[in-house]
Amino acid sequence: MTITSWFRRKKVVLRGNVCTIRLQVLSSDAEGAGQVTDLLPSDLLGTIEPALSKSIPDSLGPDFRISDIAFHKSGAEILVKIWTDCTEIDTYEQFSTGIGLLVSHLQSLLAWLLGSYAGPIVILGQWSPEPPLIHLRLQTQEPRNEFLKQLQQPLSLLVLGTVLGSLLVPYLNDVSNRRKVRHEERIKMALSIVEQNQETDQRLFNLMEYLVLFRKDHNDPLETRADLKLQQIAAKKAFNEMYLSFNGQAWWWYWSIRSKSSLSALATKEESQKIGQFAQEYGAALSECTDPIAKVWDRLLKHPYKPRDPENDRLITQAREALKKARTRRDQAAIQMAQLLTDE
């Protein structure tokens, strides 16, 4: 066995159920999580499974899918088992990082699906490995064990001790430290992408819900025009402050990711170009989110408000549908940026 073969990373194969993801819905109003789920329309759970099923191959690759999904209303929990027929994996650490990003994405997705029905909620998420993934972790330790066996030979100890002590050990330590630091910084940046995308989701949701609440609170035809005008002025001021805060976060973070990854050499030239493409796709999808909100804002807060006009509700419905479609595009672009940084 040569020295290079001791350090060569071998791919291992995953088959079967690789992990279980647990998602739990909690009320941020300090009410029980089970009560939140009981308040949902009975047909809502039917829309969650297709959304989760689509996210698995989008995040992990086409070889992965949901093998089983269970809803527990009493505990407001969703258990998802992930299956693969046959997938080659480099390391347990790399794959587990991808699973962690997937869990964060599913938390964001579930919060979006349930937010408009259940009110203020928090989604908790965690995952646990199944036997095939546990076996993978053990397999990744085999090259190290093989290396230790070779060192048991006296001649190997004599020769390698001299070579490694004077040349290879300092070099390998330096290379290992550089790779470790670079990998950790790329992981931090990938997690930042997921967190920033979640914050953008929450801010968009708050903007839309503010307009919806204004519509619900001012649906009385007996309310005088003078009172409506005063309420519009106050609501417009509050909404504009929310929108300025949204602008300061939503439109800049993804371009900042591209600049940092390129200037700090965390990404290669080719990776920086791909991140730039994903950033353009994200920005286009973000515009598709703000345009329908702006139309509702014009109708309810900018122009004289007419409580009984059916056009109000029609615009709100259209805006929610447009936000849902555009959000899928934004999530996909964010996931691709994050995966690009976790794959090495």
C-alpha cells in the first residue's frame, strides 16, 4: 500500500432510509402547539406533503425522496423519513451539513404554509440518522484505521517517522488547517444564506399580513370617510417604515454573499459566476413578490379606500398566489447558492 492510498478518500454508497426529520409547530403566543394544529382547516395537511416531497430532491438531489410522512396533531408534529435507492457520498460530515440546510429550509417552508392560517408560529426542526447513515460514519473511519495498521510494521515506523517528522507532518498540518478554516467559513456562509432567506420570507409575510389586517379592520360601510382617511394616514406611515426595513435587508444580502465569496477566495471563479447567476434569479423572483404587494398597497392605503369594493379582496387573493409562486423560485435559488458552498 502506498502513502497516497492511505489518504485517498473513497466514496461510499447509501441505500434505504437515511434519516428522519422531525418538525414541530409551536405558537409564539405561548399557547399549546397542539391547539395551533387543531385550528387549521382539515384540508391544509394535504397541501403540506406535496410541498415537502418536492423540497427533498430539490435540496439533496434526484436520488432522494420521502419514504414515509406522519402527522401527529396532538403534538403538532410532522415526521419525515428520507429514502435513497443508491447514492454515493464522500463524507458523513458533508452529507450531514446538507441535511442541516434541508431542515432549515423545511422549517421556513412550513412556517410560510401555516403562517397565514395559524397566526404567529415557530417551527422547530431536528434530524436523526438511520442505520445506513450511521454505517457511513463508521466507514469514513476505515482509511484512518488502515493507516494505523501499516504503522505497526517496524520498518515503516523507521522510514515514515523520519520522512513525516521532517517534511510531511508540517506540510499536511498546514494544508489540513487551511482546508478546515476554508470549509468552516463556507459552511457559515451557506447557513447565512438560509437565515437571510428566512428573514426575507418573514418580512414579506408581515408586509402582506399588515395590509390584510387593515382590510379586515376597516370593512364597515358606516365608517366615515374622514375616519378612514385618518386610519389610512397612520397605516401608511407604519407600512412605509416596515417596507424601508425590508428594503435594507432583502435587496442586498445575496449580492453581498457573491462579493464576500469571491474576494475572500472562499469560492472559485466558476463558483462565483454560478453564485452570481443564482443571485440574479433570486432578485428577479423577489421583484415578483414586491409587485403584487405594491398593488394592494395602492388600493388600500394610497388611494381613497372603499370598504365595500370587491376589487379589494380580489387583489389580496392574487397577491397571495403570486407570493407563493415567487417564493418557490427564491427558495430554489437560495438552496442552490447554499449547496454550492457546502459541496467541496
